[in-house]
Amino acid sequence: HGKACRIDLAVANNRAVLTISDHGPGIPPELLNKAFEPFFRVDPGRLQSIPGAGLGLAIAKEIIERYGGTVTLENRRGGGLEQMVVFEAV
């Protein structure tokens, strides 16, 4: 969406940790737990110009968990969103 993001990959405690962080608007805290639900859009009325069905995070979570990983979201201090994907390192 034109917002710069940063992608980091690290190994910590025998786990591979992929972190994706951006400087976008983030997600209101009360909606963070709904972000992985199919068809979720933070503000569908305001974001109609941005294509998408709200399935990306739901699909990603399904795939990640199917392979034994976890994915979490949290808002960054100062704005933006951080997505963290963790797998056991092999």
C-alpha cells in the first residue's frame, strides 16, 4: 500500500523468527484478535480503494499452523504493525 516495511529473519532459542514490520496505521487494539478471521477488514468503508477480500491473514495463519508454526500481530510503538512468524529451527 505504498508503506515501507522491514523484514527480519533470526534464529533464537532453536526457533526461526520472521518479523515483518511496517509504518502503516496499525490495527485498533480491540480488533487485533479478529485480524485472522476470514474476510476481516479493519475499516471496509474507508479502504474500498484497496483491493482484497480480507483472506490473506486467515490463509497465512492456516498454512503456518499446519506446519507447526505460530503467527502473531501487535501494534508497534510510534505506529505501524509487527507480524511475527515462528517455527522450530531444524
